[in-house]
Amino acid sequence: MILAQNIHKSYGKLLVLKGVDLEIGRGEVVSIVGKSGAGKSTLLHILGTLDQADKGSLLINGEDVSKLSARKLAAFRNSNIGFVFQFHHLLPEFTALENVFIPALIGRQPETESRKRAEELLDYLGLSGRLTHKPSQLSGGEQQRVAVARSLMNRPAIVFADEPSGNLDSASSQELHQLLFDLRRDFKQTFVIVTHNKELAAMSDRTLEMKDGRLA
């Protein structure tokens, strides 16, 4: 699913990634751990095509993304990659249902079909009674489940999660962690997760540790 080779990234004189090699298979749940400043989020952003490496190659689902134009890369990201962040980034003026199917509208998919899939995802995530609620009317755990549903809207090849439970209480964190593995079981979904949560890392198929810009 992912093949990254010799990934380097600098910001000015600060060398953040120092030659990262990484291979992730379809349907794997992989956690990336490490101290703050080790380069975890930078690596995640590059793997998710939100940022570009200074050096190295990256293949996602067989596609060499480094060769894509900005427009084609945006289209590839929309149809192949989902994101879940620590802070939900839901649009406050839209309902839960509308927040979920926005990626499909960006991808110019039919609204009727997109709305139906969004309803199915929210039902799967236990939110069938919250379709018309706006983010301010939802708990933190519910908001994060809406964000997970949004990440799955376009049937992505891979979902990247950056501290997905970092802003949740203990009970909501446990529910979210179990949800990710339910999604892998039911949909063969691939996840790459940056986390400080030891419980989530222990549940993963593999845990990779970042140290000083490299995978230990």
C-alpha cells in the first residue's frame, strides 16, 4: 500500500527527516510513536501528500505520487487518502451528515448517492440519531466519529490519523481505538497512526518508533 524510500525533509537549516524507509501492506494498522520533535507528524504529512519530501520516492497504492502535477495530486488525495486529526476540523455551520459527504462533493460525485453513503457510514458508527446535529451539538467522541466517517467517505486506500484520540477522554479514546480495528476487520481498511497513546500502539499490527528523524 505504501512504499517510501530515503525520505528526507528540512525546514531551513533544520533537518527533520534523515532518510526514512517504510513499507506498509494493505489492511495493516501501523502506529508511529516517538518523542515530540522526532519527525512523526512530518512523516505522516509527507506520506499523506500534504507536504513534499526534499528527497526520496513515495508510492501509494502503486502510484508514484512524486510525478503527479498539483492538480492530479489533489484529485489522487481526495479519492485515495483519508485523514483523521486530533482536532476534528468539522465545519461548524454544517450538520454531521453534510460534513461527512463534503469530500464526495469535492470529488464531483452525485449528491444523492453521496448522501446515502454518508448516512450508511454514520449509522455504522452509531450516529444514525445525530445526522442533523451540528458539531456544537455533539460530544467530543461523537465529533471524532463524524471525522472518521468523513475520512472513509470516498473509500480511500489508506487513512492517516494524527493523534486521533489525543483530545478525547479515556472512555471515548477506548471506543475510538476499537472502532479503528472494527473498520479494518469489516472493510480491510489500512491505517497509519501517529500516537502517544501506548494502548493504541500496543493494539496495532506493528509499532514503529521515530528517533531523531529516522525510524529506529
